[in-house]
Amino acid sequence: MTTIACDVLVVGSSLGGIVAGTYAARAGLRVTLLEEDAHAKRPPVLREPFLLGASGLSGPLDLVLRELGAGPVERRMLTRDEPALQVALPEAYVDLGGGRERTAAELTACGLTTREEADRWVERLQTRGDSARTSLVPGGPPALPRGPLWSRLPTRVRPLRLPLAGSLGVPSPPRRARRLVASLVEGLSYQAGLDPRLAPALLLRGTLEEGIRGADATSGVLDLLRRRFIAFHGEIRGVASLALFGSRREGGAEVGRERLVARALVLSAPGALLQDAVPKGQNPPRWLRGASPAFPLPTRLVRADRKALSSGMGSRVIDATESGLIRWISRSPDPADDAVEWIVVRAPTLSAAPTDSPLGSLAPFGEGRLLPVEPGPPVWWDLGGSEVRIGGRGWKALRSRHPLVLSVGPDAAPSLGGEGELLTARTVGVWLAETLSTHRRSPRVGSAR
């Protein structure tokens, strides 16, 4: 068996893994990213995060792209949507985004609150969300949470406290808007039954501005980030199966007849699914134990005639029209036909029967105009935040010091949402770059990159 050494091994190609790996590769570290073959073969529209908020040049995603060297031409390949998100309730379709004033006006127009209450609630949400963003992007080198396990951090790096509750929590909404906020919290955190009072304001902050996505169904945010990763000489490997291992000195993965050994492992897929991926008869490494339960969301891919959908339907929709059921719907235009779009629908109870309408009451005139499409082979472990529902309160970001194992997957901090995953992965990537670059070692004799 051939042994190959690298500095950082990223397991999984979700948003957090690509971001953390690209920051490490930018610093000159040898970074290898493993992704499931079935995941790599799926259409780009199936791999995209459900929602990433934008706020011009000060937005978290634009910050990351600029730091990773994405030029204006590349960033213009992304589209800003207004509204950022639409929530379909039994009594109203609520459009969110476009700024604080427009969001407050929308809440008032839908009869969910008075204008005075709406202004007050939206202002508090923006203030707390901005504070959460600031804590995740401090005015200096990013840092990781304080605690004894982080004793290796350089003393110049300021500790960081993740904004999970307290003063940075979602403010109590007006009474008539409670169902809206509960639907938003569940829809963006992928946690059923999460108390909105325990959710961070960061989770909802991005809904006050535009949403950002790829220009069409063949491009997206993750594709842009992958190009930046490769530009820094990061290596992406597609694997059909893998076996993770760890000892007191090193960790890595066995892939076929190769043994990949790394100074640090970054887990970018749900821990419970990675644990299930360990071959039968082998005990999973100790740092894979204790992961929160993960429930992959059934997915439907639909080719749709634009006329089959309501003209007021948003590009990203959280469908809460049915009691006790959340449905995630994202729309992307076809790059070659203006009359066609591609729709991704996810829901815990979604039927795979092609005769069922995956959009339910949102497409009452869709008969014959919605064509189910085979989404490709099933993916077993390499799932991102939009594709899996997380049970419990999340998973510790630091899994082990020996070997050094960090988690940036969707279960590391599910209640922070896509924006939180993006920013915490940036922090992990910068920290790895600072720490490993100052303790370089020579590659092993006989090993190759």
C-alpha cells in the first residue's frame, strides 16, 4: 500500500470543507479533498447551499471570495436575488430581503404585525445579527473558540465565542409572526423543533438582504470556490469508499490501495454518516463517535415550464403551508432555454413516486408541465447542510488534538446556518494555515503529493 503525506486532508466537499481547505491551500499547505464519487457526478444545482445572504462588498461571502482571490469577473457570475427568501404560510406568502425597511413593510402588509412592531423587531434582528457577524469576523486574525483544547493557538489570536444564545439570539417576534419565525428557524437550521429563542440571530440575518446563487442551473457558489481551491494547487479526489483511521500521532484515510496521512483532518460531512461509511468489521476512530444523528432529506429534481409556476414565487422558498411539514424549494434558470427552469425540492416526507406533485399546492396548474428527472446515484456520506436534517444540538468543532481533527460540516453548528458554516470554516482554515505553516515538516521519503 502506497503512503501519501499531506498537510491537511478534507473529508467531504460541502461548503465548509471547500472554504477551510482553500484557506489552507492559499497558505502553501498541501491539501487534499476527498469527495464521494456519486456526489461529484450530480448536477451542480443539487450541490448548492439553500441560502446564502448577500450585502454587497461587506457581505460574508464576498469577503471570503475577495480574500481567496476571486476577481470581479468571477464574482459577477453569481446572481443576487431579491427577495432573498420566500416563506409560504397558510395565510400568506411572505417575501424577505431587500433591506430592513422593505422587510418590515412586507411583515406589515401580510398582516403579521403592526409597522411599529415590525420596525422594532427587524432592527433588533439586524443589530444582533451584525454583532454575531462581527464576532465571527473580528478585526484581526480569525480565532477559534476558547477552551483547554485550544492551548496550541498562538497567543496573538483572540478567542472567539460562537453566538448561540443570550444577547445575540433571535429577538422574540410579534405574536402573529411567531409561526413565520419558527418556520424560518427550522427551515434554515434543518433542526426540527429548535426553540427560536435559542437560535442565533445570525441564522436569520441574511434574510434581510438579497440572496446569492449561481447564474443558472449549471453554475453556483460551490463551483466558484472549487476553482479557487484548485488555483491554489489543492487536490480533489473522487472516492467510492473510504476508511478513516487515527492514532496518537496521525490521522488519515485509506482509499483503495493508497493510505493518505495528514497532519490535520477536516471533517466536512455529517459525522454520523462518516461513521456509517466505515467498512463493516472495523471500529470507527474515537473522534467519529458521539456525532449527532443525521437524516438525509429525500430530494426531487424537476424540469419545469416557467408558466407552470406562480409569477410571484421566489427563487428560494420555505413551504410551511402544511401543518408539521417543511419543504425546501430552490429554482434555477436553464442556461439555454428561457422558458425552462430546474427545481430542487427537499422534504422529510417527500414521495419518490413520479406521479406526485413535489410542489404541492404551490403549483396547482403544474400537470404536464413538471417533469421529474432522475437526480443521479444516491449519495451516502458526502452531504452538505441543504441535504441533511441534523438531530440534537450539534457536534463539537474540535474532535481531537491527537491527531488534530476539526469539524466544519453541517452538524458542527447547525443552528448557525449556511452563513455561520461559511464564517466558521474561514476561521478554521486561517487557523490551520497559521498553525501548520509555522511547524512545517519535510515530506516522508517515498511519499508523493
